Amino acid sequence: MTKALIVTATIIIIIAGIKSAEELVVPFLLAAFLATIASTPVFWLHRAKVPIGIAIFAIVLILVGIMMGVGAVVAHSATEFTVQLPYYEERVTGLVSALFKTLESYGLAISPEIFNPAIALSFAGDTLLGFGRVLSSTFLILLTVIFILAEAASFPRKLGEVLPNPEHNLPHFVRFTKTVNQYMAIKTSVSVATGIIITIFLSIIGVDFPVLWGLLAFMLNYVPTIGSVFASVPAILLAALQLGPATAGIVAAGYLALNIGMGNIVEPRFMGRELGLSTLIVFLSLVFWGWMLGPIGMLLSVPLTMTAKIALETRPTTAWIGYLLGPAKNPSDKESLEV
């Protein structure tokens, strides 16, 4: 009993410390996230006989260009969208009020407080502005990425020197690193493709701020199921306000087709069901990390939880916890777990 209380108190203290140090923790987590993604091309270049220093410099240079471009787009588009946000909110509130009055005339009384779609527009603006504020710490993030990548090359050797039983423990570490890199590489590739397709699709239709909605789709694609819904609602509402209900229906159909294709065909083909999370865990991690670290915590919630799941699955004694975090499997696919 005493041990359980000590462990619980320790967890609460750690959570409170992370929460209070949000401004420092968020850039570091984002740097670790970027370093994990960048490690794959860095080590690929190193295996191709490119010196590790030159490989890191080349990949970091590409990251600088990407972050500067994304930061400029976010700053310009989010600011312009925020300026027009009151106008959009007023229009959507008026449309919803008219809809509720129509329903009330048919005997269906619904309170406007129960359903307020203007919140979705505010959520999109707040998320992108929060992302833009984090990108203002570009120098700190990139410096941290460089040090992580430089240390990653020698870390396995150091780990082998300090572990009491490296032959037994190192395979777990290698499997964990390989699985995390695989997950991040596939998820990032799918997210980039999703963002590009959404941008082109909305540009063709004529919806305002297509790059903004493509960027939002890219970021929220890291959150399975729930993220795609959150990313589609602001664009659908804007299409309804700007171009009418028929166009909004086309936009909704486009989002649905893309999310079904990416989520049910492309990702499972390359990633496999074993790298998934249950829908409940996705929702709980979204709420928890969003409360802890704000909008960036929501965007990184699934990668953080996914990393914890992979770490648990690499050890036989904790593999059952990782299994519980995953999606339900058919009885015929269930693997025996060593507890």
C-alpha cells in the first residue's frame, strides 16, 4: 500500500512539473519528434559512406528550409484567418440559428448552446497560432535536433558499455528504435501526402485558405480517426459559408474518401495493425496531452503514446500493457503474451 502511494505521488509530482515547465518541454518534445523523423535519412546517408557530420548538416539544412516555409505560411495565413474569424463566426451562428428556428417550427426544439459549430473555427485558429508560437523558437529547436542526432550515432555504443547485460538488453533497444522510426516515417509520409492532396483539392474547389487547411490536415493526421474529423470540420463550414451547402457536401465527401483511403488502405498496408492504438486510448491521450502541453501536446499526443506502447511491447514483462493499448484483434489473430 505504501509503495503504491509513493508511486502515485511521484507520478503526480512529475505531471505537475511537466505542466509548469510547458514552455520549455514543448520545444524539446518537438525537437525530439523532428530528430526521430530526421534520423532515418541521416543514417541512410551515413550508410552510403557520407560522414555523419555532413549528413546531419544536410538534413538540418533541409529542416531549416521546411520550418521557415511552414512558419511563414502559418504566420501569414493564421493571422489573416484570425482577422476574418469574427465575420465567419457571425455568419455560421446566424445560419445555425435559422436552422434551429426551422426545426422548432416542426416541433424539434434544440438549444443553440448544445451545438455551436463556430467553436470548430476558433479551435482551428488557436491550434495553428499555437503551432506558430512554438515555431518562433526555431533556433532552440534546431540546436536541440542537431545535438540529438549527433548523440544518436554513439548512443548504442555507450548503452552497450553501461548495461550490465548488453546481449540481453540491447536487442530490446534496437527493436524499440527501429519500430519508432518506422512508425514516424510512415505516419509522416502519409500526413504530408494528406496535406498536399487537401490543399490541391480545396484550391480547385475555391475554398479560402486552402494551404491553411492542408497544413491543419497534415498536423492532425497524426491523431487517428479523431484528428481527421477535427481537420475537416473547419474547411467544411467555411465551404458552406463561402460557396453554399452543395459545395460543402462535395468537400465533406472529398475528406471522407481521402481519410478512408489513407486510414484504411494506405496506412495499414505499410504500418500493420500491430502499430495501432485503440480509439479510447487515442481520445484519452488527446485530452491528457492537450491539457498538459496545449495545442502542440494534442498534435504529439498519439506519437508520444505510440512511443510508450512500443517501449512496453519490447519487453516481455510489459508486453501485455502494450497489447491493452492497441486496437481489438480477431480471436484468430491474437498472439500469446508472456506476462
